[in-house]
Amino acid sequence: MTNPSANNANNDEIRQLIAELARKQIETQEQLDMFLNQSVSLMGRNAILNDVILEVRENTEVLQRNFETHQQNFERLQRNFEQHQQNFHENQRTTNAALNSLEAILLQLTRIIGRE
């Protein structure tokens, strides 16, 4: 025959083991829930950061194209300025030559008039 007090002790021990197992299962479930919440939060942040990175890349490309356009415009304006500067110097040279010719003509006219 079985000893009733031994059976009760075994039953109490089994109940304690089951209670401990249930407590550990609850703790594990709480840790899993926390992990899942943090994972979802991190994935959300990751999606936001990916969007930000994509926008920064797009903005960088736009800025690069704008810079290149401004650079080309600057170079064109610089060439135009240099051409205008050359034209100014050429005009100044021809104007000075014309003034010198006029001065020579005036001197000759003054001499001719002075002789008469």
C-alpha cells in the first residue's frame, strides 16, 4: 500500500513545481512582450530614419545639380566679363587713337590758320 503522507508530500512538491513553472512562464511572457514592444518601436524608428536618409539623399542630389548649374552660370558670366573687359580695352585703344588723330588734325589746322 501507498503511504498517504508520502503521496501528499509528492503532490505538494508537484504543485510547487507547477506553480514555479507558471511563475517563470509569466516572467518569460512579460520579457517577450517587452522585447516585442521594443522591436516594434525600433522598427518604426528605423523606417523613419530610412525616410529621412532618403530625403537627405534627394536633397543632396538637388543641391549638387543646383551647385553645378550655378557653377556653369558663374563660368559663363566670368567669360562674358572677360569679353566685355577686352571690348572695353579695345574701345579705349581705338578712342585714344582717334583722339590722337583729331589732336594732330587740330594742330595742323591751327598752324594753317595761324599762317593765314
